[in-house]
Amino acid sequence: MRKMRPPTAAWRATAVLASVLLVGSVAACGNSDTGGAADGKLTLGFSQVGAESGWRTANTTSIKDSAAAAGIELKFDDAQQKQENQIKAIRNYIQQKVDVIAFSPVVESGWDTVLKEARDAGIPVILTDRSVDSADRSLYKSFIGSDFVKEGRLAGEWLVEQKKTAPGPVSIVELQGTTGAAPANDRKKGFAEAIAANPNLKIVASQSGDFTRAGGKQVMEQFLKANPKIDVLFAHNDDMGLGALEAITAAGKVPGRDITIITVDAVKDGMQALADGKFNFIAECSPLLGPQLMDLAKKVHAGEEVPARIETEETTFTSEQAKAALPNRKY
């Protein structure tokens, strides 16, 4: 039987080098401990409220398009307007070790536990569009979105000016957004503060239409049956206002004339209703947060100091202003 020769020094060196290369190639095939994508891209986990409105659809498109343009790998989840779905999505992102988590909270309360889990995992969190009511500001890095109280206040201030010579009580009905959601709470607050300047302005009914057209139509039908005299409708978003148009028309009233209609958002369908004289005033809430979110995600991932709150620039529209803005409207 032929004896095996002992390995030479050159053979041993070659074997060691091959082992090192093999280990290195295996490591390169998996994600790193910091959660980056295999190709080195920043990975962003985003949980969206749902697709309840034209605004939300435009917001989702802005985020997806901006992530692609910025070279960011986006893991996207639609929560279908359920908080439990968002909490599950955030926990999945933590398990996947994404670099940054961003989400638009369905409601304001009940986030502390899952946000602490993200913080303990070393994953920074960004809030978009809607805030949370946590007293612990270390649970998220920044908020990017609108001043909802200001939007409600602008709507109320316009109404105060329009009705300053009204001879008697002005009856207002309010279509609120999703119960417990930041925009619903804040728009209601801002509007109430503004109309307090004129004691003739009275909210006679206020109920949630859940930010949807179907909800707006259903609740407006109830308002019209219960209140024979309605002078003004304040809807927390365009979609509920558009649903209310159907109920108002079916009741034999002329929207924009028999009932003054004020909404928030300024999406295309709402702007068209405003241009057509069916709405009377819109306070803008821009959904195009994608570019700012991607820039912010890169900064927090790099450990840079960022503002605690970043507000989007917005305006208001009357009918004539809507006609001028519509041809170039992006959403």
C-alpha cells in the first residue's frame, strides 16, 4: 500500500487561503448584522395606513417612486387601517433587521411597546403624516408631515370671514376622520378654535366617516335626516366630502350653494369639485412626502442629527385658485 506524503508548506497555505475565501463568500451572501440589503443598499421598512382615499394612494406612489429614485430598498406593507397589522409589520421589520423603519400610524395611541422593541434593536423610526401620543420622544427620531391643527384652523378662519355678516345662527355638520387618528383629532381642534370667534357658528352634528367616500355619504345621509337646516359641511378630507356630495344631491339640495362645503387635502377629484363650485374651500395637505422621507432615512441611518419635526409646505384654495392649479396638479 502506498504511503500518503505529508502536506507541504505550500499546500497548507493554499488550503488556508481557500478556506478564507469560502467563508468570505458565504458571509457576502447574507445580510450583515446591521440589516443592510445584500447589495449594500439602505433598507427601509414602511407600514402604510391603507388605501382609504385618493390622498393615501398618492402618498404611497410618492414613497415607492422616491425609494426607487434614491436607490433605497423598500419593504412595503399595507395595514388596511388596522393597528394590529401595523404592529405586526413593524415587528417583522425588526426581525428582518432593516436599517430604518417608517410608518404612518393608524391611530395615535398604543405604540410604546413596539417602538421600544425597535429602539432596543438599534433601528431608528420615522413617523410620517401622522403622529403618536407617546411621552417618550426617544422612541422615534423625527416626524415628517403636516400641521393638522393649522389645516383645521385655516378652514375655520375662512368660514368665519365668509359668515361674518350672517343674520342668525349658522348650522355646521362635521365629517370627522378615523376615530383616534391624529388628523381627525387635530383638524377638529383647529376648526373649533377658529369658529369660536363667531358665536353664530354652531356645530350641530359631528361624526366619523372614517376618511372614506362611502363613510362620508352614509354619515351625511344621517345628518340630512336628523337636521332639517344645514348651512355648512366641514369634512376632514376630500373623499368624505365627495361622498357627501352624493347624499346632498340626492336630498334635492345644491352642494356649494345650499350647503357651503369645506374640506381638507386638495387631491384632484376634490380640486375638480372646488373648480366646479360644488366645494367652496379646501385647505391643502400634501401627500408627496416621499423625497423628504428618503433624505431623512439616509440621515438617521448615518447617525446625523435631524429636526424633531419637519413640516410640509401647503396652501389653501378657493374655486378660482383651483381652476388655475388643476392643469399642473400632480395628485
